[in-house]
Amino acid sequence: MIKAPKIRIFVLTGLALLGTFSLAAFLWLASGSTARSQEAFTPEEKKELGEFVREYLIRNPKVIVEAIQELRRRQAAATQARVGDTIAAMSNEVFASESSPVGGNPDGDVTLVEFFDYNCPYCRAVKPTVFEVLKSDGKLRFVYKEFPILGESSVFAAKAALAANRRSQDLYEELHNRLLDAKGRLTEESVLAVAADIGLDVARLRKDMEDPAIQTEIDRNKALAQRLGITGTPAFVVGREVLSGAQSGPTLRQAIRRVREQG
């Protein structure tokens, strides 16, 4: 038998915790994980309390679901906080690297960063959304992070784009947009055909692509992505947040608005 007032008080406390702090808190106390709880209850009492908890959960399985959801929410919040700290610590590399192409308003009050791969279908799909967000927000600065993760043709395309940026920002953006508009997987031939079509000197472009500084920029972006927990494309960074995947216009605008409101 469970001794009366001690175990009843504990059970009532546990039930209160179920309503206030979720199942996880109750199980933490019930497990005897603290020195106080281990000293307060005998093995028999702990066994009976465990049976009580088991019976309660069987009768109320939704509590488990709620606890799991709460745990995931807290884990996501903790992860986002760690990422936010990393972004703050690497702010110059994320938002102000001189080797990364810049679009939108170069003097904008908020910077939106995108990590992308030209062969990524989701990057292609989100391109119109990014264009509309930039078009509608004259105070938005945009940083392009070449992040080729889908094979050698992606690396070739990224190098071509960065080489085009040496000629001018306009040529970079035109090549960038045309490559994202491409149908099917890019090849060296198709990338160079687009470059020639927009007026780039292909021979000079090839030479510029061989500059070690361009590979260094790609390597730096990959290392930065790893630090930020970015494993796929597209991924956006704004303020202290990383938004993974193809985002909607309202989602991007809301994130930009949060940064402005925070000053």
C-alpha cells in the first residue's frame, strides 16, 4: 500500500504538473531523478506510483502526444536560439561578406540571405516569390550565397555566376535568373550557352572561373552553411533566423518585419 499523506500529495502534485508543465515534468519527478525524491519514497511506493502513472497514461493517451509536441517545440526553440547565437557571432560573414554578390537595395535596412543551388527544383520554384518580395520592398538588401550541393554541374554553374559577378552585378543577376529558369539539369554546355547569350565573353569567363578565390568563396559558403545547420536548399537567413525550404511570400515578409520591429 502507498502510505497516505505522502504518496497522495505526490500524486496530486503530479496531476497538477500534467496540466501545467506536461507529462515530461511529471515523469521527471516520478522517476526519482532528484536526491529528495529518492530519499522520500520506498521501492514499494515508487513501484505503486509507477503503476498509477502507467494506468493514467493508458486512460489518457493524448497526454503523451501533448508531451511529445511540447518536447519538440522546446527542442526547436533551443535549436533556433543556438542558431541565432551563431548568426550573431558570424554576422559579418553571413550578411556583409565582400565576396558575396548583393542585390536589392545595397543600403537597405534589413538583409535577406539565400543559400541556393541552380539545379535545385525548390530554388527554381521559389525564385518568383523572392523576386516579388524584393520588388515590393525597396528597403530590402539581398545577399546571394552560392551553395552548390547537387553535383559537379552545380559547382560549374556557381563558378560561372561568381565569375560573371566580376564583370558586373547586372550580368551576375541576369545569369543567376536565367540559370534558375532553366529546364532540366544544367550542363557545362548549357551554362556557357546562357552566358554567351547574355553577352559574356565565354573565354574570359572560363579563365575567371579558374581563379582560386572563386572556389574559396564556395568553400566558405559551405562551411558557413554547416555552422548554421543548413543542409539543403533553398535556405534563407534574416535577422537571427534560418528559414529552411521554399518559403512563401507572407512568411518571408513576416520575418523581415520582425527584424524591423526589433530595430
